[in-house]
Amino acid sequence: MVKAEFYKTNGTLSGFRISGHTGYAPRGRDIVCAAVSSAVQLTVNILYEFKIGVKTSTDSGAVSCIVKNVGDDVSPRIIKQLMHHFELILEEFPKTIKITISEV
């Protein structure tokens, strides 16, 4: 199962950490895992394109992305769309992603 932890700072979405494997199919053949990976990469690229200061890291198969200066109105909306995308994936492929939200 993919673990998608979204972060909030003062009630505003401010980042995420994605790790794990969906378990829908073997590695290399898992369309759900591919959808998750693609959506995460697209989200990070969009944040960079809008010149939103973010700190990204990868470690042990996890991807983290934290907005450096929370306060703009664009970055929370972009991150919210990633979370919404995962919710839509879950409708079609239940028990593949666990979404949590943590206040940081």
C-alpha cells in the first residue's frame, strides 16, 4: 500500500511524503503505482514551474516535498489536487493508497 502523508501548517496544505508500493500488481506492471508516481512527479514539476520554493528529497523509495514559505494561495491548491487525484484512484482501486493528514 502506498502511504501518502500530507502536511498542513496552520491549517494550510504545505507538503507531502509518499512511500510504498500499491500492491495492485508486481513491480514494473503496476498501473496504479505508475499513476501515483506520475502524479507526484507532475505535482513537484508544477510547484517548480510556478517558482514556489520547495524542498524535495528522496530516500528509501519515498518522495518528500515541503513548501518553504507557506502563505501563497497557489501551492496549497496544487497539493490539494494531488490529494484529490489519489482519492479518485482509491475509488477505482480500493486499498492501494492510505491517505493521512498531519499538522506540522
